[in-house]
Amino acid sequence: MLAENTKIGKTVEKRIKNRIIYSVCLVVLGAASVILGMGGFLPVELSDYLSGFYSGVGTGLIAAGILTIIRNIRTLKNEKLLKEKEIYENDERNKMIGLKTWSYTGYAMFIILYVGLLVAGFIGEMVLNTILVILGVYALCLFFAGLYCKKTM
Amino acid sequence: MKNCIKELRKEKRISQEELAAAVSVTRQTIISLENGKYNASLLLAHEIAKYFGKTIEEVFIFEN
């Protein structure tokens, strides 16, 4: 009903509906993971560990997906909750907090990876190469995200 | 940037919750604005000033 009243209300309602669709995808992905973990599709020598891993991750995804679906459907059906959600999601301070949180996390991640890279040399070449690849991909993501933001703003 | 939101709000006898609802932000945002912890965007500053029937310069004090 809120969606009938305001343009922002429509946006929030659409966003919540999209979240329900993403959550359904999450449940499907989780189910696929559980099937993969239990179905014996994995190499025999790794199956004990990997089967537990895939089953655990899959169950987690299913649970998270179902919870998100229930929560979002409840929000869609309740006018008061929808209004609260609308205000919370469009609140500029919350948006700023979100951006800053991601930004600080990004810096922390970069520093941790760099320290990890320095330490990894003493652990093994494999670990060093893995961290190097992660750091490279991270730097590329940062570069392209910056490029995208400069073009669109 | 200083502001006189608290004074204007008290003058008008409205709660933070009511002001927040009127300008479509959370109560926490109003608290942060009043405490000077957060600077409002131009859009929000305009909304708040409009709500009190003032200009942005009357509500927000710009400092160098």
C-alpha cells in the first residue's frame, strides 16, 4: 500500500521483492551444494572433508535464504514495517555509514593482505602465490571500481 | 558545521521522532545532527529548513 502512495515506497517494495528472488536463488544454490556434498560427486580421497564442507555451506545458505524470504515477506505485508524499512534504507546517514564501513574494511583488507604477503614467504611458496593472486585481483577490482565511479559521477 | 535544529525543534515542541518522520530519516540521524556528529546533505538541509519554514542559512551555520 505504501508503494501506491510514494515513488520511494515503490522503489523499496521493488527492492524487497528483488531480495526475495535473490534469496530463492540462494536456497537453490544451497540445495545444489548439499546435493554435491552428499551425492558422491567428489573425488574419493577428499570426500570426507569436502562433503562436510559443501553440506555445511549448503545448509547455511538454505537457512539464510529461507530466513531472508520470511523476513522480507513479513515486511511486504506490514505497512508499518515497510515504512520503517523505507526510512532506514533511504536514510543518508545510514548510507554514509555503509560506504565508510566498506571503505575502512577495504583498507584493512589491503593492509592485512600485504602483511600476509610478507609473512607468507616464510611459510611457503604456495601460500605466497595465493596471497599474491588475491592481492592482484583486489587491486584490479579497486582500479576498475574507481574507474567506474569516475565515469558515472 | 553548527546548526540550531534542537532549538527550533524545542520551539516547535516536537520530538526527534516526529522531526525524523517528517523529513524521512531515522531518529539517530536527527540525534547526530543535533550533536554535530554528522553534517546533513544539501537535500536534507533543505528538507529540514523547509519543515521549520526557514532558509538553510538560518538553520545551518557554515564555518570556515
